[in-house]
Amino acid sequence: MAEASPELSIPEADDTADRTERLDTRRKWLVRLAMVVAAAALIWALYYVLVGRNYESTDNAYVNAEMAQVSPMIAATVLDVKVKDTQMVRRGDILVLLDPETPRISVAQASAELAEARRRFRQTVSTGSALAAMVSARGADIAQAQAQVTAAQSDYETARIDLQRRERLAQSGAVSGEELTNARKALAGARAALARAQAGTAQARSTRASAEGELAANRALVSGSTEETDPGVLAAKAKLDAAQLDLDHTVIRAPIDGIVTRRAVQIGERVAIGKTIMSIVPVGKVYIDANFKERQLKRVRVGMPATVTADLYGGNVTYHGKVTGIAGGTGASMSLIPAQNATGNWIKVVQRLPVRIELDPKELAEHPLRVGLSTEVEIHLTD
């Protein structure tokens, strides 16, 4: 067998050496890469143990606010609109003027009814005094009637005795029949006069009882009341207050400080009670609704501090706040048409629960936010 030539064996040895060197180099870089990955994993693990696990964050967060819905309290025609969309207003500023004529007429009518109620009360009090005097007069009538009864009783006794004497004398013929007849007539007349007097007494007593009843009824109307506390006067006052309130409602004012949005009213339009004509956003009192995943909320508690960054300003502006509340239901459960999971093709979906974050008012004043802006929220769990 022929031996290999030296010229052919030298290149093969060089290729083997180069291959070995490349494998060694690759192995060294792989080892280094593994060390870098291991170091990164260790650093991440240390960061998570020392720092990361003490925070929960989400970018599913938006600016919200308790907006005021402005609506008229009376139905009327719009005379003037003082504001426009995006305008800043203060609490008490005039927003809209309504036609005041109808409420003004109602105020005048209610004022007249109040005056009439006061006059009726004073009249009732005066009637009470007149009825009291009438009761006293009826007492005098009773006394007079009783005196007439006494006189009639006396006349009756006199006539009866006179008749009895004449009847005794008539048996002896000393008294004529005509005298006896006259005596009997006199007794009958005295008896009738006594009956009339007794009837007059009864009538006087009845009249006095009637007067006393009218006086009692009159006193019941005013007993324990003054002109200001009389029920009729109070009812008239309430009607006047309601009319005055309607008149005041013709001037619609801003209920809070904020920015006008969604203005939906024009001059000459007739607005209805309760119709929303504009909204006011209190930009100085906005808050964050952060929608955290359900598994992120295990350690979240009310009062924990939070930091917020808004896409509007980027990472250059950081807001500080705290958790003030956790919603009572997930967004899916509170939607207009809640998801129906009782189906055969159900797939579990991670739910999110809104968490409310109140921000520092001073930071809000320096960098205002608007409702609906996107934010990122991070809650510190250790405090």
C-alpha cells in the first residue's frame, strides 16, 4: 500500500486545527452568553424579590371625573346662552337665561293669595271677638227670660188663688157666674203667659248654646296659631316660595367649577324640565380609573400610594395619588349587556376591576388633565 504524500497531509491537519479553534471560540461565547443570561435572570429575580413584587401596574387606565349635568328646573323659552363649549366657568356663573314672564305672574298671584290668607286670619280673629260678645248677650237674654218666667209664675199663682176663692164664694151666691168665668179666663191667660216665658227661656238658652258653638269653632281655627303660623297663611307662603323658586330657576347657573362641554341649547329653543343642555367637567377634581387584572388585586388596599403618568405629558410628568376605592363589580358585569357565561362554548377570560386613584390637586393644577386621556398607573404595595 502506497503511503500518503506529505503535501496532502499538511492541509488536512490545518483544517482540523481551524475547526477545533472555531469550536473552542464558539463554546467560549456560548458560555459567556449563558453567564450573561444567568446574570440577567439573577438580577431580574433580585429586582422582583426586592422591588418588583411590591408594585402592581397597568396601562389600562383613563382619566375620569364626576361631571355635572346641567338641566332646567322649569319648562321655558331660552332668551340667552352665556357660555360655549370648552369655556371655563366658576360655580355660580350664569350659563343660560330663560323667559321669566310666566313665573313672574305666578309670583304675583301667590303674593295676592298670601295677602288674602292673612286677611282671612285677621277676620277670623275679629269674628271670635264678636262671637264672644254675642255669647255674653245671649246670657243676658236668658236672665231676662228667666225674669219673665218668674213674673209669669207669680201672675199664674195669683190667678189660681183668685179663681179658687171665687169658686168657694160662688157656692154661696156671693160671686156671679160672670166673675167666675172671668177668673177662669184670667188663670188660663196666666198659664199661657207662663208657658210663653218658659219657652222664651229655652229659646234663649238654645241661642246661647249656638253662639257658644260658633265661638268654639272659631277658636279652634285660631287656637295656638298666630298670623305667621296659621295653616292657611303657611300654605300660601309655600305656594309663594314655589313660585319664587321657579322665577329664580329662570337663571341657570354653574353648579361647580369646570369646563363646559356638550352644550346642546340654542337661543329661542323651548327646553323641558330635566333635559340635559350641557355638561361641566371639573378638571381640577379628575381621578383615574385603573382597570387592573383580577390577579393583580390580591394585595391592593384602599389608601395605598400610587404614581401616574399620562400619555399627554409622557414620562416627564409624574402624578402622585392614592387608592380611594375598588369597584364593586368588573367592567364586564357592569356593561349594558353583561356576558352570559352559561353556554357550552365558554372560554375563561381574565377580568378587570376598576380601581379609583385620587391625584394630588396641586400637581393637577400645574399639569391639567382631561377626561378620557390614557394613563399608566403603578401602585406601591408595601405601605
